[in-house]
Amino acid sequence: MVLKVAMLNIKEGQNELFEESFSKAEKIISSMSGYISHDLKKCIEKQHKYILLVNWETIEDHEIGFRKSQKYEEWK
């Protein structure tokens, strides 16, 4: 198993827009081959910061299967 950790800095005042957009992204992420689970956490000290944790079966599932997928390109 591979854990992908992403620190996400959102423009101040854009949290609601980000969270709406992420609801679309998590459907894409969870549909990918090799996906195991994910968790998005909001920082309690700085409201515009998040951490995204995604568990993949292999690094290739993340780097190739997800990052190079048509669905990711359309969402990005």
C-alpha cells in the first residue's frame, strides 16, 4: 500500500468552492483502479489549509492510473 499525502493551500475565502469541487474529485479518485481509501482534513488553525490522504495499492496506480487519466485531466 502507498499513502499519498497532499498539503492543499486554498485561496482565502474559497473554502466552500474548494469543498464543492473536491466532492467531484473524490468520485473520480475513488473510481480509479488501485484506489483503497481517502480522507480530507481541514486545518483547525488555518482555515484555508487542508491535508488529503489517499491510499493506493501501488505508486503506479496514483502516478499513472490516476494522474494520467482522462477523468483527472477533465477535473483538473
